[in-house]
Amino acid sequence: MKQYPPLGKVLVIIPTYNEAQNIESISGRLRKAVPDAHILVADDNSPDGTGDIVDRLVAADDHIHVLHRKGKEGLGAAYLAGFHWGLENGYGVLVEHDADGSHQPEQLPLLLKALENADMVKGSRWVPGGSVVNWPKSREILSKGGNLWTRMWLGIPLKDSTGGFNAFRADTLRGLGLDEVASAGYCFQVDLAWRALKTGHTVVEVPIEFVEREFGDSKMNKNIVVEAMILTAQWGVAYRGGQIRDLARRLTGRNQARGIPDADA
């Protein structure tokens, strides 16, 4: 069994765009749930004053930090900026966490405990024990369908590859080729999980309760879902094509070893 080193310092990355109603509450809950963890807010120049609120939090608490970004560039870009900041500053664990309360800080210790014997941990809505609160049935069908679509194309075992409550060891992120990650929205989470699995990392799912936001507007839209479906299908075609080519090479090698000529010889 693989022996994992201690986790080290924890950094929780929270991307924000117009989360003035939520950021102070979620930061306070995180500080209470995991007092030793640090928080990095990556704010995309929110016009509602989110950045100003975070500046006040930073001034009052040395465990809270902020990246003021130029504008709205997408969830993936914000997380990538946060990952690079965390890796450069020596954190051993980097966590993805929503600002809107849908990810409950009180469940973060469960992810960190599981990460003691894993390379990446996903908070999962769709494993036994996981659940969603205040979702319409249509949203649940969309999420489960998206995850089924992902498993079909990519052949990965995860029940909730699209979920965004994730914890990584720093060395895991360093091995994922972050500079090559291009997906900006919903598919960003699939991209990271698939990269982790392809590079031989242990990815574990733990059940969480996902709560629909109470304040502010959801960033989910039709374009993000379409991007996810198209990108996943493209990755799947390339992946399955590679599997077929590998199989053909193995069969050709066996035939040659047995002295059987190729069909087109």
C-alpha cells in the first residue's frame, strides 16, 4: 500500500464574481471548520464590491488572502491562478470551494481525512450517502446525465466527476500539466479528475450534501453545459481511438510472433 506523507498546510481557493452576499459568511464558516487552513479568494473584479469586502477580511485575518483579477475569465482560469499561487507559496493541500454555500465548509474535514490516503478527493453528490438540497428534478437529471455521459466517453469510475468540491495534494497538481488545461467552465472539473486518473493517481469520492445557493445568481448556464458535453465527447473520441490503435498493435504483434501474415500483406 502506498505510504503518503503528511498533508502540510491547507489552502482553500474560492473563486468569486458578484458574491458580496456570501463571501463573508462562507469565509467565517471555513475559518471555524478548519481553523489552521488558509483561504485564497480569487475575485474576477466583481462589480458588486466583493473584492472590497475581501480586502477588509484580509486586513483583519492573516489566514485570508486575495487575488484581484482583471475580469471575468471563467471558473477554470480562476482556479488555475489560485493553484499556481498556492504551489508557489508552499501549501501542501489545495482545495476547490464555492463561495455560495453550496459546498458546506463543515464537510471539509471529511475530504482532508480521506486525502491522508489519496492523491485527490472529490466531494460527491451521487455516491451512497451523498445528496442535494433544494434542487429541481430537472437539475438533478442534468447532473446525473452529465456524469453518465462522462463515464461513457472516458471510461472513468467516478460517480460525480463534475463536482466542484475537491482536494488535491500539491504534488498531484504538479503532475497534471496545469498549463495545458484549457476548459474554463463546467468541464474543468472533469478535466482535472481525468488527468489525475490517467497519470495513475488515486482519486477517492466521499459523500457530501450539496445545498443550492440562497443568495445571488448561479453561474450555471446552457453554454457551460454544451461546452462540457462537446469537450468530453472530443476527449472520449481521442481516448477510444487510442485504445483501438493500441489493441490493433497488440494483435499485429501477436500475429507476427505466431507467423501469421497481416491481412493486407
